[in-house]
Amino acid sequence: MAKFLDPEAYRAQSADWQLLPFRFERINGRVLVTNLVGEHLFLDAEEFGQLSKGDLPADSPLVRRLRAKHVIRESGDDLPVELLAIKARTRYRRLSEFTALHILVASLRCEHSCPYCQVSRQSSDKGAYDMSSETAAIALDSVFRSPSQNIKIEFQGGEPLLNFELIEEVVATARQRNETEGKNLGFVIATNLALLDDRVIEFCRANNVYISTSLDGPADLHNKNRPRPGRNSWELATAGIQRVREELGVDRVSALMTTTRSSLGRVIEIIDVYVEQGLTSVFLRPLSPYGFAIKTKSFAAYDVDAWLPFFEEGLDYIIELNRAGIPMVEQYSAIVLKKMLTNDDPGYVDLTSPAGIGIGAIVYNYDGDVYASDEGRMLAEMGDKTFRLGNLHQDSYEEIMLSDALLGPLEESFTQSAPMCSDCAFEPYCGADPTYHHATTGDFLGRKPTSGFCRRNMAIFKLLLDRYESDAFTRSLFQTWASH
Amino acid sequence: MIALRGKATEVELSAPIARRVWKLVDAATLTPQRHSRAFLAGDDGQAPDGFDLYLSRSAASRPDQDATWLRLPEDLDYLSGGDVVSVSDDGERIRVLWRHQSHQNSILLTERCNHYCLMCSQPPKTREDDELLAQAFELLRLLPRDVAEIGFTGGEPTLYGQELIDLLRLCRNLHPEAQVHVLSNGTRFADPDFAAAWASIENPNMMVGIPIYGAEPARHDYVVQSKGAFNQTIPGILNLAQLGQRIEIRVALHKQTAPALPEIAEFIARNLPFVDQVALMGLEMIGLARANIPELWIDPTEYADELIEAVTLLDRSRIHTMIYNHQLCLIPRSIWPWTVRSISDWKNEYHAECASCNVKDDCGGFFFSAKYKVSENIRAIPIEGTQEPAVLQI
């Protein structure tokens, strides 16, 4: 039985380690190291010194950790490179199936008059701001040209239910067409629910349509954000949410919040409203820069710093809710964690690279104008048509998808080659947001040291990593979020 | 423990026994078939004519047919019609190849191996034993059409190369509905041609179980005592995955692997997320493991945290995960739902302490080899201990 050899016999023969692509960031005395595809590990300063100075021994616990995470390889060992390549391919596989989300602006009209909304119109003239059947038909041609096997058509506004006849028509036509197209076709109506009635409910049930609504938190906050005649936006929204849950199913309605300055300091109250409504996810969204940014060109760090404590308090509260057995997901964290802990990129339009504009989501405005993103449409309403890709009535699908207005910002904002992004440890978790950077700095790339986008996301990444490392429960919770 | 081999206590040869593999037939399972069939007579010695081989249990009367006959040792008296045995040409040595009442039949194809794992339960031998493969071909022809599960093990079955492929193709053709499981160290699949040959069997019910003992080469290669093994096993798994083959990853837990379990789980989740299942295996204190107790023994209670972390991560990564060979009293209740009663019936035993245990029926129990080393933390779970969810959801 003396045939067994000691561990030494199976170690690397020399300390001739080769570095694989990795990036790092110093955080509170430790060094975060991320590999090519975003797998992470924390090193202490001494360990990082060994790595960076090429001072690693032939074997040590550190060497084994670095090998396991594909940060270093033995000379001539192809397996780590092959595995990294597989993981990178997995991460980018979604790109060949582009444009899954198609936003149809059914009507710009709205019975709300929210101050932060740049697009809605108070008008009873159906002709002026509603999408016509003719425009919708061309939009559907474009929808079905997309290579993506999964197609979601989202009706937006204004308030899309003000042009419900068009929604009925589009859904019927799209479903009929899909009998030969064979896509995984889904529908969403983004509505404030004020106009929810029997006909809408019956239609959603018959066509498996999902409802996405707005819920900004407690009644006073929500109604202040969203004025309407009767001052009852919150009452109508929450009644609508409950009606959809009971008559269509709990999974058929989700809510998004708009964060305004009035929201700051009230995150726990906001989340409690979501719990009260029986919702199991909340999206703690940043303050919208659009509008303010356009006027002043200076939306940046100040607003982010005011918002971050809001997010942190909310995230910690949500973790505690889960610990107490109340299921709640923070959606933005879930998106980041999927990128952090798996090889998947959910392709979230505002946090993916190449950017999600046009290839993640595309917007067909009521008048046939095509925009690269919803924010691009908002900019256009304020006079900046940079992200207008063309018009359905004048331009072909090829002209729209290959337009400089789309390819330019996609290429210029690509994080893997963007200055300061390309060597950022968080690059695999982050994304390109050319619309934001154009709005705030005038170019698609932006200036990272003063970018509010960069500052906000870096802070979120650090926060999530800190909580992930902090205790076993949070780690398992985050793993659950990542696998959604 | 159930005996799987034994020596005949009496032998009467009419001629040297020409074939190795025999399917037993008794009065209850009698058919007109005679080829490859041996008759196992009842206690009264009554037996129909026409068989080339007759057997009697240890205390039964000898049948009066004038043919080759042998008497089973007492611990093989459990054999009955439908079981398959091999008999040496002198009639002396009997090996049980298939017990029809068991769901855990495992067909040994060779004792040779290109690895020499620290904890191997079937210590590798170097001598040629192709006869085992020939017997496996015979066995497959004798198994009933509706057999539910067939397991193949070694040694390293893939050392046979094309002959293994031929065997597995026969298995698919004769038993298309059977769940087929093959244990392999996976290195041979690094050869794309062999992986392609494997895939060409086209058996959607076939799964290969491949062990991984580290997230990087040094640990894995040490455990399997083969330099370069990791860098063949992982590409082998990738080749199989590319061909859409079903794969199980097995991690045997002992002192060399358990501390690295979270790291191994992370490696699997991130690099091999396509595998069909992961089995975390308690150590069987037999074979080479007995020789290496100082290097291998770790009380399962000492790696409870690592086990929880690994199971949680794999489960959250949507990888079907199972804990094999662990006694429930040694692992945290929160991960009981992942435990599987996996110890083969013929090796399974319980501790004296288990007599009063309330969850014994759900527990994996012990390998008979646990007599060589067992945790000091074995405790009967009392009734009040089951107030938490006691129903295992497997």
C-alpha cells in the first residue's frame, strides 16, 4: 500500500504562472479581483502583492483559489482558457437573438398629469396623439422581423388604455400571425390602472396579457407624484392591482416605482406598501435624470449621493423581510446578481453591454417614429432627436436597424473598449447607457469620473458584494435572486 | 450484508461447465426455455428434465436428474428464479451477477483502472479480466425486457474502448426503457472520437457518473493519484455535454475534498452548469479507504457548514443535487430534503443506536464497512426531534 504519492507530487512543477485577463478594485483594505467573465474573489493586500508582482509559489491555498477562478494558469494549460471562452460565449449568446422587447406607444394621451413625465398630453383629440391601425400594422411587420425567439409586445403611453381598440386589434393580429411565425409571444400593458374595466380584464384573461403598473409607495406620495382629477391615483392603482391578482392571477401584475426627491427617506414605507399589496418584487429605481438633466446638463453625483442611502436602507430592509419569511425581491439587485453569480446576462436594457438600445428594446411611437429606447423618446419630446432611428412609414427595417443613430451609440459606448470601463473590475456586472450619458454630457460614452451612472452602479456593486460576503442567509438569498 | 459470491459445497460434474453465465429458473418461473438456464430445485428436490445445470439450496434434497449439479452455500440460499449467476468451469465458484428483486444491481466490467483513488472501494488490479465484459454481454441477453435500471461499474469501464460502446449499444437495443448508469472517471471522453462513439449509442436513458474532487488540478489529481487527470476529465465532460449526453458529477466527501466542497460546487455551477445532477457521496470505508484512514477520515459533522453551502449553491443554480450515503443524525436537518437512501441493499446495515431512532426508515443507514470507522456522533433522533418537517421531500 505504499504506492500512494503525497500531494506535492501533484502540484504544479514550477511557479511559472501565467496571468489570465483579470481586473481589480481596492475596497476597504481588501482587493476585489474579477476574471474575464466576472467570477470574483477577495484577496488581502499581501496576497494581491504576490499576484501582481509575479511572486506566487508553485502551490499555496492562494494559488489554488486563483487557479479555480481562472485568474492564473499553468504555462501550456489550455483548459482555463477554454472554460473562460465557453463562459464568455454563454454570456453573449443573447446577442444573436436581438430585440425581444417591442414597445408600442398606443397613445400619448393621459388622464394623469405627472410633473416628471415628459411625454404625455392632456387632449381629447384621439386623432392627434393615438397610434393608427396603419402604423400599428407596419410596427408588427418590424416586430416579426426580429431574430429573437422570445417576443414581448408592451403597450405604453401616455395611458395606452385610452386607445384600447388598437391594443385589441394588435393583439389579435399578432396572435394570428404568430400561428405561422412560432415565436414565444407575450403581451404587456403598462397602465396606471385608472381605466381598468370588465372589458380590459376579460381581454387580458382571454389573451394572457400581463399588466405592468406604477406604484410609488404610500398614498400621499403616490398621489403627489401622479396628479389626476379626483386625486385618487393611488386608490385606483391599488384597487386595480388587487382586481388583477384576484381575477387574472397573482403573477399577472407587477408594479414599478418612480423615485422622486419626495421618495427619499421613505423607502421602508414604500416597500411596506408593496408587501401590503401582496407584491413579491420591488424595483428601487434611481431618480430619473431626464428633464432636469436636459435643462442643466449637470445631473450627476449630487443626486446619486442623495439616492444611495435610500437604496441601501431599502435593500437591507428587504433582506430582513426575507429573513423573517416574507418573500420580496429587489429587482435591480437581482439583475446585477445574475451577472455577478452566473454566466447569464439578463440583457436589462439599462445595464448591459453592448447597450440595450434597439437590440434589447425598441420603441414605436404613436406617429410611427422609431426610437432606440424609451428614454430616447423622452429626449425627443424635449427637442433632442438623437435616438430617433427612423419612421415606420418612410424607412425599412434594415434602414432602421442599421442606422448610424443606432450603430453609432452602440459602438461608442461598448464597455469592453470604453476608457475606464475596460479596466474596471465591475465591467462584467455593468453596462453601457449611451442615452443617459448623451443626456448628461452630450456624448454616448460620457465622462466616467463624473458620471452619475458610474457612481451609482459602482456603489451598488460594492454594496451587494459586501452583503453577499456578510452572512450565509444573504448569500443564499442572493443566489436565489440570481437564478430567477 | 448480502453475499454476492460463494463456493459450492458439493459439485457433481457430468462434464466441465461450458458456459459461465446462467439465469436461474425455479418452479415458479419455469418456462419452456432451457438455453443458458439453470434450474434451482425446491427443498423436495423435484425438478423438470432438460437443464444443463441444476442447483440446490444448502439444506435441500438433490434432484435426481443425471446432470451437472451443485449445492449452494448457505449465504446464497436467498437466490431464486430470475437471478443470474456466473459459475466457474469447475463448478466451485459462484458469483451473483443480478438479483431480480433489487433495484441496485451494478455490473462490474473490470477491476483495472487508470486512476488509483485514495478512497477507492474497488481497489484496482492490473490483471486482464476481459471475462467480466464477456459475462456482461451474456447477462444483458438474459435480463427481462422490462428491467428498470442497469448500472455498470469498474474499475474504469472505458478502458475497453469500442467494446464498451458495443456493450452499451446492445444494452440500449435489448432494454430500451431501462435507466442505464455508467461510472467512469471521464478521462477517456477527452478523446472526441470516443465521446462521439458514446453519443452514437443514442440512448436518452443513459447517464455517465463522473467524479470531480477539486476546482483545480492539484487537489483532484492528488485524490485520484494521477497527474493530469483533471485536465482530461473536465474536457471529457465538456465533450459529452457538447454532444448532449446526460452527466452526473460525483463528489466523494472525505478529509481531502470536504473542506473544498463550496469551491467545488461553485466550480460546477459556473463551469459545468449543464450537468444533469450532482451527487455528494459519503465515504465508504472499504478498499483503499481503509488503508488511508488518517488521510481520509473526517466526521461528517465537521463539514456540515460546507455541505449546507454547497447544497444551497447548487440548488439555487438549479442543479439537481443529492446527498448520498449520509446518516441523517450527522447532517443538519435543513438539508435532509436532499438526502437519498443510496447505500446498496447488499451493503446496508444500521448501528445499535439506530434501533430507537424515529427517522430510521428515511435514513441511508451505513455501509457494512462502517465497522471499520464510524462517527462518534451517531444519535437516535427522538420523536420530539421530528416536530420540524419530518417528511423528506426527495
